[in-house]
Amino acid sequence: MKKILPIIALFLFFATSCSSTKEDEQLIQQTVESFYKNLEKKNYKELKELISVNMQEDFNFIKTVNKDAVKYSSYKVSSISVNGENAIAVVETVDEFDNNLSFVWNLVKIKGRWKMNNYNFSNSTK
């Protein structure tokens, strides 16, 4: 019996860890998709709820130039990696001029909600 308890505890740890990661991945997917949808709709009230304090300066810039910004004809989350309260989501986009860009978003979990924290982008290899 003493040998079985550690095995059961280990199994439960991995089982809950995997389900927690899957749940976080789904929540991150929803956050990223909501960000791009609200960006397209110019819904700044909702956008502000999706970003961390680190993104505030970028958010102010987006509000200023978004009416003249290039529009995305499509976007897709290609990968998500979760590490505790931090995550990385890679988003492949195509703009209205058929340019492919790859955004690497860093997200942070704040009070149980995933927030867009900062990003880098480059031309996609597609």
C-alpha cells in the first residue's frame, strides 16, 4: 500500500497539470482571438480589458492610428506554450495586401485572466 500511494499521487499531479495546461491554452486562444476581433471592430473598451499594463503605451498608439492601420484579412493562432503564469502564442496573419506576418505574443495571467503583455513580429516564412 505504501508503494501505491506515491504512484497515485504522481498520477493525480500529472493528470491535473495536463488538464490545467489544456484549459489555459483554450483561454489563451480565446484571449488572442478576442484581441484581434476587437481590434478589427475598433472596440477599445474591450481591447483595454485584454491587455496588461505593459501594453498600455502600445494601446494608446493603436487607438491613435488604428483608423489608418493596415487591416488583417486573416489571423490564426499557430502555437501556444504555457509556463505557469506566462505563455507565448504565435499568431500568423495575412494583411489586406497579402503580406504574411508572424506575431509572437507574450501573455501573462493576472487575477486568473490571460492578458496580452508584449509582442514581436516578423515576416512570415509562408
